Amino acid sequence: MTKYKIINNIKSEMTADEITALETAQATAQTEINAEKQKIQDAITKKASGKQKLKDLGLDDDEIQALIGA
């Protein structure tokens, strides 16, 4: 598939090296996005797990909220 670039309002075809560099950059960016999404999901999971452990110890929702603010 032909890819194009626009520099100074001039449209031209990308070289094979430019396409490779673009695809590598896109893959790297997607990997970083996925890692950040996983980090956020892990934090959410750990927070829920922590709240459940506090409930298992006998604390009620109001006490848990007072402790962790959530």
C-alpha cells in the first residue's frame, strides 16, 4: 500500500525506509499505550482487592472510606 507524506504542503510518496520507520514508531507507541492501560487496570484491581481485604477484617464501607478516601 502506498503511503504519502506532506512536507511544506507538498505531497510525496514515502520511501520504504520511511514506511518501516513509521510502522516501527506506531508499534512502539501501541506497546506503550497497552502497558499504560495494563498499569491502570492493575491499580484498579489492587484497590478493589485492598477494599475487600478490609471488609474481610470487619470494617464497614464508611470506615474504609475514612481510611482510604474511596
